Amino acid sequence: MYTASQSFIGVNYGTIADNLPPAASTASLLTSTSIGKLRLYEPQPDLVAALAGSNISILLGVPNSDVPSLAASPAAAASWAAANIPTTVSVSAISVGNELLNSGDPTLAPQLLPAMQNLLAALPAGSTTKVSTVHSMAVLAASDPPSSGAFHPDLAGSLDPVLDFLRQNGSPFMINPYPYFAYASDTRDETLAFCLFQPNPGRVDAASGLTYMNMFDAQLDAVRAALDGKGYAGVDIVIAETGWPYRGDADEAGATPDNARAYNGNLVAHLRSQVGTPRTPGRSVDTYLFALYDEDLKPGPVSERSFGLYQADLTANYDIGLAKGSASPSTSGQIGITAAPAQVLASA
């Protein structure tokens, strides 16, 4: 049984919806679970106020649209920090932008590091809040086998200075892996089992000699290999988003309640076990599940509106053992949730 919040389990709070519950209801829901972290894509003062006094920490997002002003002006960064960084809850980190390097707006990339630097300088003296940014898996040029993990060379001009910033300031590298999208491009039964943490033959990385039993570990270790290959072995990884849709269009293979429950539940169990990955055994990784609620206004296929752990009436779409005092279902594991902005969910 899990009677307390767990620091490595987080959830994303997506807001592309017109039926979200009141902040107080969301705060009550969160505190009734073992979720220990909440990711916000943009400031949510009402929800933050409702979480005052809880043990839930915040991963606070700076919208991509705010990055240019923060990059251009230390005063603007100071004003943003004063207005939006709460003092009534713990803020573990601030993400300057979401998947900015793959956003389709090339003008943002050179502004990322200055925005991060200005916001770091704007933090209160003695602050333990880390400043980082969240990436999609598209920053990787190679990820299979995991030991071949490498960043896209054409991103080096923007990414390398950011990696230096993370190392210098003890900040994590944040990324959004989605085994669901890996399965969508390879719908064999063996691939589904590999993605859902279910029994499968495993996949051997011939270069490293390591055997992988699930896609999450493989994707995580590909990111680790890319960081290590650039000389950033000391930079930790945070999974800022991961999830599985419980519903989809007719041509969206695998988007079912059973698969969503299996992925998220088994992921939570995997995280709680602290077994780590083949490349980094014995270490859990802070992971934010996507997402707390369905987002009924999100564009795209049905799956985009069907990642929620809960419906807007606070009923669970499926049970993965998050409630405090409940035993974990056999498919359970560690979880985090993320709040999504008005942008399309990036694929792996």
C-alpha cells in the first residue's frame, strides 16, 4: 500500500479543455493520491493556491510565447518570476519552453539559453529551484539500439550551450518519451508487449551487451547515451511527459483502456521498484504521467483527447493504484502527470 506522496511520481495538468474541474477539486483529487509532483505548462495561480500546504511540488512551465521577452530583458524575467513563481508550494524546477527546439519556429532556438540565464538570475537568493527546458524525443538522431543514442548534429548550436547550462547549474535534462508512438509505427504483438512492460523475448543491444525488456528503459537509456556521448554524464534525466491513450480513431492501433492501464500501471510499478534501467541500474527517474485529465478541445485524432487518467467529473478512466491506502494493481507503477498547453502533443 502507498499511503504517502512519492516524489518520483508526477502528473501533467493539461488545460486545452472547457470542462476542467474547479481548482479546489483538482487539489483534493491530487492529495488523495500518491502523486508527489505536478507539471504546469503555464502559471495556474488558482490551482497553486489550492495546493498550498500540500506536499505536492510544482514543475512550472514558461510558455514558448513568453521566451522572447525573457530572453531580451533581465527586467522582464524578474517581473515574470515575481508574478508567477509561487511561494506557498515548492517549485522543484521551471521549464523554459516546451519542446521548443522542435516547435517549428526557428526564431525561438537562439533565445532559449538567454531566457534560461535571465530567469535563473531572477530567482530569489538561496532558491533551490532548477531552471531547465523540456525536449521531445525528436532531438535524438539515433535511439535504436539504445547505446547508439545521439543528438541531431544540426541542433548542436542551440543544444550544446543549454547542456552546458544544465551541467553548470545542476539542472536536469527533461524529455518526453512516448512508447505509444513507437508502437504506432510498428504494430507487431511483440512490440506491444515490449511497450507495455509485458512478457516478451527482450531486445539485445549488441553494442553494449545489455538486454532490454521494455521500450521505456530503451528510450531512457538512448537519452542517457546521447548525454554521456557529449560529456554530460553528470546531468540527470527527468521524464516530463509519458503516457498512453485509452481511446483512438479506428486507425489508431493500441489506443484502448486495457493498454493505457497496462502502460501507466506497469510504468508506476517499474518506477516504484527502483530497479532502474540496464544502463543505470538501481536508480529511479522522476516521471510525469500525461495527463491528469482528458483535454476535450485538443485538435487532432481522438487519441489526443484521450490521455487522461481522470475524467472532468473526477472519476478514473482506469485504475492504476494511485489512491492513497490502496494496494497497487498488478499493472501498477510510478506515475507523474503534466498539464498541457495549447500545442500538439509531440510524438517520440
